[in-house]
Amino acid sequence: MKAKSNLGIWMDHSIANLIDIDARKECGSIASNFTSDTKEDALNKSENLMHNKRQQMNEKFYDTIGAQILKYNHVLLFGPTNAKVELHNYLNKDSHFKNIKIDVVSSDNITDNEQVAFVKNHFAKV
């Protein structure tokens, strides 16, 4: 079923930009529902509630990204925060992802064009 090979995902805790170089375009973005407003609402009730809500929403965010990753053989996770590492750890717990090569690389906040170039450059080296 896996027809596609390489996917780059620039991400932080609020958004993930999916970049498929073979498709020659950005595949779109996936936004987290855990916004600063959600955080503030939950924090006003209790810190524990806020942490639980963040964890649930991050898992939903990671599940949505994971559903896209399953379509590929090789994935690059990159971005400025530790969200990429959290996603990688989350995916490692699921056997569906065991045959997918996942690279995790730090990068700065970069423009959409720089993200595409970063992904092209990474997979050109591999």
C-alpha cells in the first residue's frame, strides 16, 4: 500500500507542516487544538486539568500526524521545539511505525520555502 517514499514534517507544538517532495508541494498543515486560550481556560480551573488537557490534545495531534506518516517509508521530523522528539517517542510505542525510518533533526523557525529546501537537502543526502 505504501506508494510514497519521503515525507518531511516541520513542527512545533501548535502546527505541523507536511512536505512531500515527490508531490512537489506542501501536503498541508495539521494544527493542534491545544491553543493558548485552551491552556488559559484549563489553567484557570486547575494546573492538573491543564496538563491532562495538554496531554490528551497532544496525543490527538500526534495521532493525526501519525495517520499521514503511515503512508510513507521515510520521514524527517524537524523544527525548533521538542515536539518532534515527543512525536518520535509517541510513534515508537506503536508497532505500526516500526518499518518506517524516522529521522529527527533540530532546525530553526524557518519559512515555508526554507522548509521545502531543508527536506530536499536532507533526502538528497540519504
